[in-house]
Amino acid sequence: MTAVSLLPVDSWDSHYDLNLDYHLLLSQAAHSHRKIEVAKDALNKVVEHATSLQTKLDAYYLLHTLLVAACVPKEMGQLLNTIVDVLGALGENVPVANVTSEDVSSQVCSAKLQFQSKSNDELLHNYTEDSKDHVTIMRMYNILANLAYIAKPKLWPYFVARWAQYCLKHKVACDNTPGTLCHTNLSSAIFFRLTLDFEPMQACIAMHKKAYDIGLQVGNTSFASTHQPFLIVRQLHAGTNLLDLKEELECNIKTIEQYCSFPLVGMKLRYYYKAVLTLIGEESSSLSIEHDEGSLHNQELAYVESKMMWLVHLGFYDLARHMALRWKLLHKDNISKKIAISPLREIYANFYYGLSDIALRRQKNVKKKRLPEKEWLNVVINAAECSEWNFQNKASLLLAEKLSSSSKHEKAEVQYMKAIEESRSSHFVHEEGLACELAGMHYERLGDITKAKELFQQAEDCYETWGSAAKIRQVQKKIKSINLKQP
């Protein structure tokens, strides 16, 4: 900073190279010491005075990394428009205004078909083009996608689809790295957002993990950070051991706090951390987990989703249904703003709502504001038709609960057994435990104490594997109560 201050007033004309080097060094040093405004000012001066396009592009890349890490939506939107102009100058005309939801869907479907026409070998090993222009354009698309995720979320799938099509057309890998990064980056970006929610959950986790690791390996922290919350929430959905998840989350959150970067990612991870702690049965933590009621829409959805999960699993059905209705309002608002939302979110919201609604009706706790049964049930059933692995167990469990509440006991029992077996087959140990527990409660209501106890013990084993001490305590209370009823 002192070196820059000592340069003469006309230094950009008289000492251009020296000035350029000092400002770039200043931006890097300021960023590492968390002086974001100083770093931004230095980079903006480089952009203003640089005489070569490549120098400006390097500054844009550093500037976008700063803005994403600090999460400044307004400035991110301004830089996004600049990047669109740069792409236009390079021959890639990317529209921003007047892009309809139909345009977004068409672009994504087109990219998806192009991906499906390629073999794995083509995707992973056939990226040999290293033209400087192509690499530069790919780099700009990378910046565009990262900025759009916060600044223009409804256009995010559109930009990523354009990026993917450019990659496939010119056989060039992102950031001039091997084709593996290009494949991981683009396929996860498009398909996880819009279609890969219907691939086996464990495969989604593996690809997110790979994308996260590669992002760190090549120094693209903004790309790696976008995969962190996806990776965690899918591990929650897959029934990953909660103690392992707790350790992973603590490490990630502390890293974000240490470097004061990616605050929105950190906020999401705290919500998931709260869910994990609650399910484990721990009430305290050294980490702050407060919810900001003024948070952005995307963070609000993450907060509601994480809370719905632990409320349903712990049997707080009234609050869970309230959270599900709150999610519906947020979802409706996103639709009105034409902001794309992963189908996975809608499926789980309806699954949790359905379980809560049935449980409350069974308790005669029926409120005026209810969603039509067909609305939430059909969402889950339709999802099961697309991916039996991920969702058939959930559809079967909802049907079992519905039939049980309607006193159609024999049909309900068939569905309960299906839900248990399907959960076990898909390795969703937490949902296997939930299905066993709800089936046990069904048999207990019918007076079949032996069968109920057997199912509760199975549920306890599942919850032990999952690492949920809170659920183990609940099931043990049920078993103790049943033992008192037995002669």
C-alpha cells in the first residue's frame, strides 16, 4: 500500500508496468488480510488502466472471486453485465434481458441432450483444444456462472447450459485443466440443479465431492464453495452417519470463519449443522447458529428445509407442517420471480408435509389451512416414477400412513414392509428407521405388541447406525412402554 502511495500522479503513463505489478500485489495482499475494500479498489484501478485484454480478464477473475467470497449482490450484478459485454466482444453473445423461463428450459434441455449423446470416454478424455481464445471464453463463462448464482439466480441454469454447449462444441476444458474438471464442473452444475436429483443419491454425493475436491485442487474456491451445501444436504438425505457429518461441518464452518469468505455458504452450513446436532441429541455448540430473518431467499429455503427434516424425524409434526407451508410460500414466490428451484427441494417438502399432515389428522389436530392430499402425494409418487432408488420408499411410506389412518390395515402393512425394504435397498438407513418406527406405532395401535416391539428394535438399530442418539432415546421409551403393557 505504501509503495502504491509513493508512485507519481501520472504513474499509469510513466511507470505502467510497475504500477500494474504494485496494484495486483496490493489486491492479493489486501485479500489475504481480509481488507476487501482495499483489494476491490486496487483491482478496479487495474481494470480502468490496463491496456491489454488479458490483463483486464485476470483482474476480472480476481475481482469476481472477491465479490463472491464477500457476497455483494449489487456489485456482483454490475460485474456480471461487464462479463457479458466481454463475452460479446469475444464473439459470444449472451443475452441477459428478456430471457423467459421458456428460453431457460429450452437451453438446458438442449445442453442435456448434447451431454447424453457423448460417451463417458468422450467427456473425460477428449478435451484437447487449448486455443487461447477458447480458454479465455471458458474462463469468462466460469465467472458468469458464479456471479449469476447470487446476482441473477433465474438465469443461472441458462448461463451454465450455454457454458456447457460451448465446452462440448469446441472440446475445451474449463480453466485449461484436464477434461475431468470440465465434465465434473458442467455436468454437476446442470444435472444436479435440474435433473441429477433423480440419479441415486449416493452417486450425486460422489460427484459433488469430486467437484468440490477438484475446485480446491485448481484454486477455484468459489466453484468448490458452491458444492459444499449441495454435498452436505445430500448426505443428510442419504442418511450419512451424523457424527461424521458433524465433524465435516465443523471443519468447513471454521475454515469459512477463519478466512471471512463465502458468508452465505457458511450460513447454509450452520443450518445443516443445527439439524445434525439436534438429531444427534446435542443441545450446545461452540459455533454460532442464529437465523437471520432478513436473509436472502435461497438461505431462507435452506433454513426451512433443514428444520423440516429434524422436526419430522423427531415427531414435532405441528411445527413441521408449519415449516412446510412456509416453504410452499417461498417456493410460490420463487415461481412468480421465475427463479429455478431444484426438484429435490419440492419432493422433500411434500414428503415432510404429508407425514406431518397424516400424523396430525390421526391426532384430530386438523387446521383449516391444509394442502389437498393429491397435491403433496402426487409429487412424491411422480418422483418415484422418475427414480425408484431415491423416492419409492418415501411414496410407499406416505401410502402406508394414509392407509393406516383410514383403517385399511392390511393394505397399510404391505406398504410399510415395502417402505422398509426399499429404504434398506437404497441404503437410506435413517428412512429405514423411520419406516420401522411408524410401522411399529401402527401395530401398537392395533394391539399387536410383539410385532410393534420387533419393529421398534429394528428402528433402534437403524438409528444407532445413523448416529442419532435423540431418536434412539425416543424409540427406547416406546419399547419400555410396550414392555409395561406385556403380561
